[in-house]
Amino acid sequence: MSFLAPTPLSTGSAAGDAVLWTAVVIAPLTCVPDMGHLGKFSACGIAAVLATFVVIFWYGLVESGLGGFGMIAWGDLWPKGGIDGLSKWFGICAFSYGTVPITYNIQEGMRDPSQMSRATQIALVLVYIVYVIISDGVAIVYRPATGPDGFEGDVLQELPVGWIPTAIRMAMTFVVLVTAPLLAVPCAQLVEGKLGIDTDPKNSVVVFEEGDARSFVQRHPNASSVAVRYAICLLCAGISILVPGFVDVLSFVGAFCVALTSFVFPPLLHITLLRRKLAEEEVRATRSVSAPVFKPDAATEKELRRFGSPQVGEKKRANPMTADSLRIIRIDAALLIWGVVATAITSLLTFLDLFR
């Protein structure tokens, strides 16, 4: 909540701002009956973000002009700091594009949940384009003011004091307040499941149904769920106070948590489910082999044996492991190995960087 520091809504203390707004806004929003209601605020948040960066670009151009474009060097195209910088870059990218942790919550709030895959594809492409234009553009425009090391904190700290920058800071605060619950709810649901806090069927409705698979959403969280969600939000607020380096925390969360759920668990679970499916198909295929409708003579049996066909009374062992299945398993195995190695190395390096 450092955005609020120069605004009238600040308590004058970073710790006070974090605890106050977490307890008053973020935590209650994690307990709303339907997360789909936050979609309307998210649309307003997108407009606020666009307005924010328009103002940031404008102040940068007024202060430095286009001089930053002449200061671009070849080394700016790659993460700085060697393997440590590369690990931090990997964590930031994983966090920025990691849709897996929030997919199901967003899907539950969609009008047509079956379009989630298509919506995710479009969103990731648009996010990539916007990231390239905004992040690189802002860094280049402010290059004469920040130097080759870039921004020391968030980009809003480079704005002067005035009613327009104040409005922009408050708009960004609004975006954070309505977006944070979308990240906190999946974590809370996992904790609630481990603690055995069951959902009351009377308060649950089916929001997505495909075949035998159903997705439920709890309309009214019970007292235990509310307590868990408040505890998680306040714990996160406390961590944000103790660890002032937001980028370092972001890179560690991306390199460890988001990377695990995005690059390690999906191929691992897919391999497990595919092997189970193939085993079930093999059992069904073996049971479907029936007795022959006629009994061949000795000469016919000899010819059948010569061409590899089973003899009378024998059952040919079914082998549903097709070439496509083997190819998919090999791809999943390669992705799993890469995900484990990348997650382990980057998580260790970004974690150690937190204490430097």
C-alpha cells in the first residue's frame, strides 16, 4: 500500500496503511458470496491502470523528452546480475503470466465457464502486448532520470506531488484492493480443505457442470471460513511490512509457488491421469476378447501362428499405449524435468536474495 503514502488516505505509517486497508477492504472482499461480482470492479481497474500509465508517460516525456531512446544498449535486452538476475526475472515472469492459481475462481464467476480456455488465450496475448509496450516504454522514457539501474521503487514514486498524481495513486490503490482477494481466495480454500472446514450444501450452488464434473461455489462462507481468510490476509500484510522489497517477494513467489502450480504439477498430474486411463483401457480391452466363433483345424492354426495371431483359447494382451500416448508422456516428462530444475534453482537463489 505504498501508493497511499503521499495521499490524504494514508495513516502516515506503512504498517498502519497495510493493516488498516487489509482488515477493512481486502479481507471482507474475500468473503463475498460470488467472486464474479469483482469482475465489474476489475473492468474499472483496467481503466485505472491505463489512465495511470498515460499520466506516467506524460510526465516522463515532459521531464526527459525522448532522450531515453538514445541510451538503449545491447545489455539492456537481457536480465542483469548473472544467474541471480535471471532467477529474479524468471520469478517475475512466472508471477505475471501465472494464471493457474486463479483460474478456477475466475471460471466460477464467468457467465459461460466453458469459454475459460479461449478467454485465457486472449488475455495472455493482450497482457504480453501491454507489458512490452508499458514496461519497456516507461523504462526507456525515464532512463535519463533513473540511470541504467532503473527505478529504485515503484514507478509512482517518480511522479511529482499534485492532484493528478494523487488521483492516480488512489486509483492504483483501488486496483490493488479489488484484485488481491482473487489471489487470496484460492489459498484460503486450500487451507479450509486441509482443516476440514466443509462447505454447507445449503449455501452452495453449481456454477459449472460438464459430464460428471461439477464446480461449486459457496454463497455464504461460514464463520470458520471467514476466520481463515482474515488470518491469511493479515498474515500477508504482516509479511509485506517485514519485507520492504516488493520486487524480491514477487520474484520469490513467482519462482516457487506459481512455478510449481504452472510448470511442475500440471505435467505430473497429466502423466498420472494418462497412465491410469491407459491401464483402465487395457483392462477393458482384455476383458472384451471373446472365444472364437469356430474351431479351426490344425493347418489353419499353423497359419494363424505363423502370422502372429493367438491360438485357440489364448487371449491377446491389449496394448492401448499408442504412439500419440508415448509422445505425450515424453513431452510431459521433459516439461516436468525442466519445471523441477528451473523451480528449484530460481527459488533457492531468489530466497537467498531476500536476506542480502
